[in-house]
Amino acid sequence: MVLSTGVTSSWRRRTALGALALATATALLPSSASARPGPDRAAGHCANQSQLRVPGAAHQQADCLNELTTAGTVDSGHTDPADWAGLTPQGLAVPEGVPGIQVDGYFPDSSTTNTNHGWNHDAQFVIRLPDRWNGGLVVAGTPGNREQYANDRAIADWVLARGYAYAATDKGNTGLDFHRDGSRPGDAVAEWNTRLTQLTRAARAVVAQRYHRPPARTLVTGMSNGGYLVRWQLENHPELYDGGVDWEGTLWHSEGPNLFTFLPPALRHYPAYAAGGPDADRAREELHRAGFPAGSEFLWPFHHQVYWDLTQRIYREEFDPAFDGATEAGTPYCASGTPGCDADYDYAARPAEVHKAVQRVALTGRIGKPLITIHGTLDVLLPIGEGSDVYSRMIREAGRGHLHRYYRIEDGTHTDSLVDSFPDRLRPLLPCHRSSFTALENWLTTGQRPPANHTVVRPEDATAASLLTSCRLDG
């Protein structure tokens, strides 16, 4: 989908932190004639399919496919295009020629927000096992509150074409009402971390079943909320991974900054900025002070219409449901001064239990394996100065700077599809993610450290086409 500033109400409902895609998912049924081509073979196409068992899964379904990338899975019903809509530039190439096994299923869970496959069951996962395997495994959690196929275009297609096995989780809850999951504030987000750990362990076992040896390398990656999961996993379960790539991960920090310290000022001051008049300059200064960078003003109308209000309300409901009393997830676009309005939310003044709920999922910077972070300088959903700049400092202060590389991508924003609307002002982060991934591979293989932390400047002679296919981290 090409994004523009003329956003429909249906798109607004399908987007939130990390660009939610929440249109009702069609039932994904194993449908193609290429599925289940015959009995297992000793080697080659779909070998050992019938022997695969996902440890801990309540349900699983394995299918032999002639194509594991979206070049085939869209037609065969083994992905959901609505799940990854709006995350990548329109012109992104689709690799093909990756046959193998796809395993879909779910772990035991009591919530039912994920309707893929008609299962109405959360904690769904997908594991893809290419016939031509390079010995590695890539695992990912999804951005926003999307389901398990959200990374298929941005990440899965590319790593599968490189020979990696791939696994992804829906994080255990999905959709605009994700905050209803769990029994206490913060439970839904805390489950995200548990589910990715669970999937990583299970996927490693399935890889060993399929190829008769464990993965030689396990890498974790993801964008937005998925990037947060990369950080948390490398802090809390480094034994499971060899390294990770964090694509504009969300920063949860109990004392701030976090979503609740910069989104309310945006909601409070943007209307005055948009109205023009004598208060507009002061309102713009307030948004800059909150962390939204100078020069990003052209992105503010879209983010006010689509992201800021919805994101603040549903995540505030997750950690602080008492703020607006019996009202669930606030009042959309309420004016400052309205009782219980999220535009006036003051995180610092909220009770200690709110800060404790955030602390349960907070990051520390104490990573235990190599990590590369990329973040766009024009991100106005998770402003870089309130997010990755801070996390990079946390890592250094924790004494783990030798394990981290951080690249600020000039003119990158949170959602790559916006590049289609502003090709002369934005650059996609996806090529920089791929460059970071290959730099991590080289770091782990040869010990050669990637370039030092710096801002990757947009080349003066760059075209939209060249920026879609390359990103030099040493530039």
C-alpha cells in the first residue's frame, strides 16, 4: 500500500506503534497443489517433514512448498499480505526460488485475538525451513501489534533467499485491544518477551530435526517493537543467540524517556501548530523540545492523524488503565483540558505502580552478544533522540559498548512506505538493515568489527532507486 497524507479511517485503525496492520485477516488455509508432494525423502526437497515436532506447541501444521518467499506464499495462502502492508517501499524486489517446509502453529495461550488460519488463537508462529540451508537461523518478533507474517516482505524473504531458516511469532497478543490480555498492567508486553524466547528454543530444536544438526548461528532481528525484543533478548537470554540487528527498537525505560514522555506533548501542542496563527511557533518549539526533530515537520500531519493519538492511548491503557477511570483506552483526539485526556498525560506524576509496570519490561543496556542498531534521524513516531540515542548511551554506561554498533540513518523515518510519498526527502531503512545484517555476519565470522558509531549521511547524488538497493554503513 502506498501511504499518503490523505489517510483513511480504516488505515488509521490498522496502524499504531511500528505501523499496525489490523485489517481482519483472511483464513490462511494450506491450499496449493504443490503442498504435501508425497512421502518424506531421505534428503532434498522437504526431507523429514513428517518427523518435525515443535516442542511445546499445542497445534502445528507442516506443509511442503515449492516457494517459501512471498513470491509463492501469497498465492498458496501461507502468508497474510494485510499483516505486512505499509512496512516496505512499493518497489521492493521479491526474491524467489526457495523451496522448503513451512510449519504453522500455536503454543498454549488463553487469548484469541489472532484469527489467522481460522484458529482464533494467540501465540501463533511460523517456521520456514529451506531445502538449501546455510546452517543459520533467524528469529523475529513482529512490529506494532501485528501477527506472525508481518516481517515476511522486509526480513523473511531476504534471509530465506540467503539460505537461513526463519521463525517468527505474533508475540502472544495482537490488535488494537492487545492491552486486554493478561491480568495486571504490563502483562501483555511482558508476554512478548516470553513468546520470542519460547519460539527461539523451539525453532532451534525444529532446525536440528530437519537438518540433523543444530543451527551453527542464531540471529535475532526486528523493527520497532520487534527491535525492542531484539534488545531485551540479548540482555536477558544472550545464551540463545550469536547476535542481533535492532531496527529502530522501542525504548522502554521506567524513568523515561519512553512513549509516555514524548507522545502527550505532541498531542497537546500539535493542534496549535497546525492551526497556524500567533501560537504556532511556540507549539513547534514545544514539539522540538519533546524530541521531534527540526526538519521533520512535513511528517507531522500524517503521524498526528495515524500514529500519535492511537499509540499513546492503547499503550497507556496497557500500563496505566486507571488514568481515565472506566473509559477504555481514552478518548480519541480529545482537546487538552478534557478530563482523562491523554494529551495531558503526565507520566512523571503517575503513581509508583505505573512506573513499576513499565520497569517489568524495561531495558538496561546490559547486552550479552553483538548488536547493531539502526534508526532514522526523521523518525517521528519514536524520535531518535528519545530512543536509540539514549539506548546507545545506556549500553556504553553498562560497559557493553564493545558489543554494540549504532548507525543513525540520515533522512530515515519510522515507516519505509512513506518514502513512496516523499522520495526526495526520505530514504528507506530496509537497505541499511540488510547492510547491518551482513556486517553482523562478518563480525561474527571474522571478528572484524563494523565501522564505529556514526551518522550514515545520505549521498548527495543518490536517487530513490539507488537508495532502495544500497546503504553503505561506512559512508
